[in-house]
Amino acid sequence: MNSVILIMIVVYLTAMVIIGAVFSKRNQNADDFYLGGRKLGPLVTAMSAEASDMSSWLLMGLPGLALIGSFAEASWTAIGLAVGTYLNWLIVAKRIRRYSSRIDAVTIPDYFSKRYGDHKNILSLIAALVIIVFFVPYTASGFSACGKLFNSLFGIDYKVAMIASAVVIVLYTTLGGFLAASTTDLIQSIVMTIALAVVLIYGINAAGGWEQVVTNVKALPGFVDFGAIYNAKTNSKDPYNALTILSTMAWGLGYFGMPHILLRFMAIEDPKKLKTSRRIASVWVVISMGLAIVIGLVGFGMVKAGAIADLADSERIIIEIAKLIASHGVLTSMVAGLILAGILAATMSTSDSQLLAASSSASQNIMQEFFHVKLSQKHSMILARVSVVIISAIAVLVALDQNSSIFRVVSFAWAGFGAAFGPVVLFSLFWRRSNKWGALAGMLTGGIMVFVWKFVVRNAFAGTILDIYELLPAFILACVAIVVISLLTKAPEKEITDLYDEVKQSKA
């Protein structure tokens, strides 16, 4: 069983590296490495954006939440993300594609500085530092998921497995750059979808059928209540009030500031095809998150039916179901291998995009744009690849703790990007009067408030009205900072406002 699963996973990983090697020949310069020459088609744009968005929390974090009775949290998070996905594609995608192309920006920090005429690249520097700070733990959570997977399956030492997985991800990312990451993300989204469907069908059967699953979850108070969370210690339900629901749905605000998603918008070859991408992406997100939550409920039914043991780590539920599937023979072991490759796919599709965004911040925005280090195209490519390796090494060090919660780590990093970048992106696209000082104030306010709210306010006021997801208050305060500081400081130069008007009126 283990041999067949391992063969399937090795074949999958090898295929990813081969894709990286193939696309390495298409990287003629750093712009190709980071943005693929703006040559993505609508399908690749849609699926690579969403696959890089979902990460390992789709196949581990979200089902794990539903399994332990946090159905309300999982559901409202998914609803917020679905709404955020659609709105991001609807109002941001086409305009940021036009704007970034018009000002020749290939990274998000680069876009901020050029959009606001920041010739000293202060905005670019701060944005690059924000990306590095929040992407390191985000990437580390992906490496951790890989380590947990191999440790649970084969008994391989967690650290060894985690580092080996990181090496594979780094290898194909440094080889192929953005085009390789986007192409593998498309493949990985397909694998993730198949994995979710197979696990769900098998799990329902192992739990005694759908009716039995429903009966089991209904027997526990608040387990499938949108307004409550099941408390296993007291076998009762704790209220999930309107403010908590609102703060949970605020996950959707994070989309407006996700660098690896915004880069997909910037990279599409034809902006007119973004409508097709939006439809594909929105449908896939709704279906995949819905399946993940239902798998958590089915997993609870399987535990009640005795099909699998009660789990100390609920995020391993899909791994345990895959192991059960594999126990039926060689063919089912191959299916299980595909499922487990799906977990790797979810992890890798996010990690590769994050590594590219973080390395571009270090090499392009900090070294070359802020410190004005002059490099040839060849040396620029070398620096880009070295940056990927260095960022990965730091993420590996952060991922050494195997007991960290993937969902919680991702939620914090998501809040950081959503609050620091989301308001700046929206105001840069839709408010003519916003200026570089407002953008800088909003970026700093959003990023700092995520830390303050999570580690100071929520700890000091636990269990009160202020104990809410840090993204919501940080996002609001960042918006206020942009408006107030922009109005208190000098209006943007005519050159900047003329460019804004040109992009707004453009139909290309």
C-alpha cells in the first residue's frame, strides 16, 4: 500500500519538476520570471489564481474545522471568501491589468510606487518588507503540511519530510518561474478537485450513507448551526453572534490585497477574457470549499461509525480517509496516492506563488529599485533565483514546529496582506484624490494593526466584543488612514491624475 502511494506521489512531484525545467527556457529576463510576459490564457489565469489562493488549508484546515464542530466558522469563512473572490475578479482584475500594463509594473510593490509617482520607491520598499514578513509564515505553513503528510503516511521524520518537500517546490519554482508556477497550479487545481470528490464519495459510504452522516451531526447541539459552535468539552453549543459572523466573513476582504492573486490579474494576455476567468474561478471556489466543509462533517460520521479513530489533529482527516481507501488493494492505493498528491498540490500551488512574490520583493523591489543595484539581465535572473532559495530557507526554519495549526497561521498571514495591501489597491484604482502619503499611511496602519489587534487587543479583551478577526478592524482603520492623510496632504500631481483618467477611460 505504502509503496504504491509513494510511487504515485514521486511521479507527481517529478512531473512538477519537469514542467519547471521546460518553462525555464522561456525566461529571457526577470520580467518573464516574475510575470510570465503577461501571456496567461483565461483558464490558466483563473485556476492558477484560485489554486494558489486555496493552499493546504482547503484540504486540511477547512475540513479540520468542520470536523471538530466549528461548522459556523468554516461556513462563514467560506461564504466570505466566495463573495471576496467574485468581487475581486469583478472590480479589481481588469483595472489593475490595465494600470499595471500602462505603467509597466511587474510586481505589486512596483505597481504602488509607479501608480503614485513615488520616485524614491519608499512605497515599494515598505510593500516588499510586508510581503516578506507575511509570506514567510504563510509559506512555512505549506511546508509544514507536506511534512505532516509524509510523517503521517510513512512515519518519515517530520523535519526530513518537510525539508525534502520544500526542496522540490524550490527546484521547479527557481527553474520555471511564473509560467511554471501558473501551469503547475492549473494541474494542481484539477488534482485537488478530484481528491475532494473521491474522498467525499468514499467517506459517505464508510460512514453508513448520507442519512447516517446527517443523523450523527444532528445529534450534537450546535454542530451544524450557522449561529453557534459545538463545544466538545461541555457537549453544548456556544453562540456565534452577528459581529463574530461579520468578522469571519471579513476573510473575503483579504482577496483585494493578495499579491500572488493580483499578479495573475496582471499577467493575463487579453484583459477582455477576464470575464471568462471570473466565472471559472468563482464556480470552482464555491464547489471546492463546499466539498471541503462537507468532508469534515462526513469525517465526524466516520468517527462515529468506527471507520476511523478519533483524531488528535483534526487537520489530518483527509490523510486518514486516504489511508483507509488504500487498504483495499493496489488500484485503490493508486487512488489514495492521487488524493494525497492533491494535498501536496494544494500546498505547492500556494508556496510556489508566494516564493516568487517574496523573492521579487527582495531582489527586484529592494535591491534593484530602492538601493539602485545595477544588474544585467543574466545577473538579475540569478539574483531572483537566489532570493527564492533564501526565502525558502527562512520558511523552513519557521516550519520546524510541527504542532502549529495550518488554519491559524494562514488566517494571520491572510489578515496581514488583506489589511496592508487591500485598501491601498482599492483606493489606487477607484479614488483619484488618493496620494502616496495616504497609501503609505494605509499600508503601515493596516499591517501594524494586524499585529496589535491579534496579540494585544484580542488577548486583553478575550471573550468580549473586541475579540474578533484582526483583518476587519485593521482593514477599516487602513481605509480611514488613506482618506485622512490623503486629504491632509498635497493632492497628487497632474501627471498622476491624468494617467488615472486615461486608465479609467481605457477600454483595452
